[in-house]
Amino acid sequence: MDADIIVIGASPAGLMAARNACEKGSSVLLLEKKEEIGNPPHPANSFFKGMLDKCGEVADPSYVVHYLKGMQIISPSGRIVEVETPGYAIDKTKFDRFYAEKIMKTGVDLRKSIEVHDILRDGEKFSVNTSTGVFRSKLVIISDGINSKMASILGLNTMKHPEDIAWGIELEVRARDLGKPKMFEYYIGNHAPGWKTTYSPRGGDNAAIGAYVRRCGKDATPYLNAWVEKFKKLKGLEELEILRTLSGGDPIVTLPNEYITDGIMVVGGAAGQSGIGYAMRAGQICGDVAADAIGKGDVSKNALSEYRKTWEKEFRAEHYLGRIGLETLRKMTDREIDEMVAVFEKEDLSFIHGSSVEQAMQVFAFILKKKPSAIWKYRALLRNK
Ligand SMILES: Cc1cc2nc3c(=O)[nH]c(=O)nc-3n(C[C@H](O)[C@H](O)[C@H](O)COP(=O)(O)OP(=O)(O)OC[C@H]3O[C@@H](n4cnc5c(N)ncnc54)[C@H](O)[C@@H]3O)c2cc1C
């Protein structure tokens, strides 16, 4: 046996799962196919404090490139809803390395340049076949990202709605003072079907701009190209230097489905758990449950289902409400989106707090009080589109 637990992929979810399992006494081997942690980087480049709070982590200045005050949600005709909430533009390579170094200090055996090819059940053990040989463990955690080959090899349908993966492209761009504003900007509407285009200031002259779409194929390039031209006009830019292009899939509304079986747990993007903070928290839960199962000598699906129960208790409502929200948005016309945003424009929304269900109720009550007829716009969800 090479370790109690083998974790596949040094993703935010995998790093946390490895750390928590190790801290609870399991021996953990973390296998990562990249030669260097965080290189090439994943396109994710920012998060809000609320997301990090969920996993009890604090942003570290070593990877923060720019501090944000909040976000603006901008409708097709330019109506703005402003939400004050601290956020961070990050250097994702430094972020990954920060956590990799931290978790190695807890005793995790992190090995790079090892690509996992297959997982075979061998009685009570697993044989993990890799580019450098076979490793054996009692339990395997799969955290190999959105295109999880390992989960599909095992026949796990990890997402309820895989057709709803959002495909996105992020450009790192540069123009004079482009990185100085303190607000992240989300542009919603049918120029980006199913989700958004973005502008994330990254300090000085640097920024990231992106386009994310759903049900439009895996290549968001046409939407991104149109966004670049629109963005230049909006910001009065004649030139925009493009430094780097990164792309990928984000399971923002796919909802986790089948992510546990005997001796196997799937976590992070691979399990339809989107976002750095959410993936990290899911990793923590997964790592804790895995170590407990090893301690009790029972890695059956039933024993591991504590991972599902805890995750559902913390995030199920939020994920379901998020899906309903983005599905409604995908089906709305630009005019309906404008009318919806108008209800919240220039309003102080700081009264919204509590659990996601409480927040949804508060928003519902606010609409009813301010403009009851606006509720009617949400019938778009029922459209067959
Ligand atoms: C374009 C884009 C932009 C995004 N921006 C943001 C953002 O700004 N903020 C945010 O919170 N979220 C963002 N997301 C979502 C977020 O990035 C992911 O949900 C988050 O990174 C979770 O990633 P993960 O833990 O599932 O895995 P990943 O970060 O994808 O990591 C998977 C790891 O597994 C390794 N691996 C894969 N296969 C193998 C194998 N066979 N053997 C060994 N190792 C393997 C990979 O090399 C990689 O290191 C974005 C997503 C996309 C697509």
C-alpha cells in the first residue's frame, strides 16, 4: 500500500481534500500531471471574500494582485445594480503554489509530472495506473477538474445537467489604467446566452475580460470577439493588448449527481461543484469524511455518504436556487432582463443576508413591495427554450 488515500489532481478541491484527510491522520498521496503546480494556470482569476469565508480561509497577499470593493451587474441597456462585497483578483499560479506548499507541510506526499491513466479495483484495494507506474491505496479521491476522465472511466455520471456546462474564455489584457477600478463588472443579456461577459480589473494597466455561454457549443470565441469590440467602445479604448488566452468549462449550474461509490469520492469541478471557494469547501468535507472512513476501516459507499449529506446541508439550496436563477436568465429576452434589473437599480441591497433560501425570500419580498408586476417577468423560466 503506497498510502491510505490517493488524490488525483492538485486542484483547489484536491489540495483541500488531501490536507484535511492528512490532518485527520490518513497517509495521503496527491498525484498531479502538471510538471509545475499552477503552470499552465487554470483561467479562474478572482473570487469574493464570502466564498473564502465558507471554507474558513483568509486571502493571502502573496497571490492577490488587486483588491476589489464589489461587483456591478449590468443589463443589456446599461442599467447597473451595484453590490458591495470585498473581492480579490488573484494570480492563480501563485494561489495554487501557496496552497501546495502549505499542504505539503501537513505531511501530504505531493508528486508532480504523474498522469493517472486508470483506476482498478483490486479486492479491498485500488490500483492507480499512472505514467510512472502503479500506486495502491484503500480509497481514491478524484479531483481532476471539469473534464474528469477518471470519473467517466468508473462510469459515474457526476453531473445532473452536463449539457449546461458553461464554456468560457478569459483574456488577460492591458491598456492604460485598465486595472485601476475597484468593481468587478458582469454584463448579462443575450450577447452571452446563458450567462455573462466580464471585466475584472487586475491593478495598474492589467485586466481580464471574458465571455461565458451555455448551450452554444464548447467554443465561446464568437461571443468573446464581439465582447472585445463592445468592451473597447464602452471603455473608449483604441487599442487593447492581449497578453494571454485561457479557456475551459465551468459547471456553474450542472448540479452534482453521482459522486460517491465504494472507495471512491469525486470532488470539485469533476463533481459539478463550481467555483474556487465552493470546490475548496467540498474538498474539506470530502477529506474529513475520507479520513474518518479510513479510521473506521469502512470505505463503503454508505460510510462515505456522509460527504454527500454534509455537502447537501451546506450547499444544496444555494446550488438549486442558482440553477433556477441562471436558467431564468437564459430564457429571458434582453428587454425582460432590463426590466428585472431596473427593480434593483440604485437600491441599497445590504439588507439581503442569511442563508440562500432566506436571501431568495428577501429578494422576492423586495420585488413584491417595489414593483409587484416585475414578478411576472420570471415566468420566462417556464419557457421551453
Ligand atoms: C474560463 C473559466 C474561468 C473561471 N473563473 C473563475 C473565477 O474567476 N473564480 C472562481 O471561483 N471560479 C472560476 N471558474 C470556475 C473554477 O475555476 C473551477 O470551478 C475551480 O477551479 C475548481 O476547479 P477544480 O478543483 O475542479 O479543478 P481544476 O482547477 O480544473 O484542477 C484539476 C487538476 O487536476 C489535474 N489533473 C487532471 N487530470 C489528471 C490526471 N489524469 N492525472 C493527474 N492530474 C490530473 C490538472 O492538471 C489540474 O491541476 C472558472 C472556470 C472557467 C472555465
